[in-house]
Amino acid sequence: MPTGINVSKETVQEIAKLTVEGLNAQEIAMRLGLHVATVLHHRPAEMRRFKATPEDVQKWFEFYSQGWSVAETGREFGVTAQTIRNAFRKAGFSTRETASAKSRLVCAALGSTT
């Protein structure tokens, strides 16, 4: 999918229309043949802040509890991994340690500084 492209006024209008219809950024990107970041960048300002509902967070946590990573869950629902993390933290859900955090713990236990 193209990135760093100029987007026509008509495409920006289509992004806004599809957003209002309830499609997430990933669905819009796939439909229009754009990168998700392009869709997110060109949404109207009033549509840029995503407000997760309790139902959204519960659904995300179901996927996460089944072994999906935060990043995978975010991609599935068209939001960033940070949005997922923030919503989990706000809801009081805990997340698994990342591979890099586990690696640091192992290195610390072994006396390594990698």
C-alpha cells in the first residue's frame, strides 16, 4: 500500500464518510488501498481522538486473554497498541511482560548488561 502520498480532497471526504459509517482505520485503508497511517492522518480533527467504550475494552481484553499481543489486538481493531495499553491500564487490566522486559530480567539475574 502506498505511503507518503498526496491524498485528493475526494479521498479525504471518503475517509470521513467511512469513519462516520463506523469503519475503523484499518478497514478504510484496505477499502481505499491506503496505509493505515495515511487514513489516521487525514481523518477530520474531530474524528481523530478515539474514545474506547467499556465494550471495546472488554472485547480487546478477550482477544488479549486468548494470547494475542497488544499490537496484534490493536491492528485487528484499527487502533494503536498504545491505545490498547492505555485502555487496559484505565480499566485496571494487567498486561503480560514484553519480550524485552523478560530479557532484561534474565540478563539482570545472570549478571549480564546487554
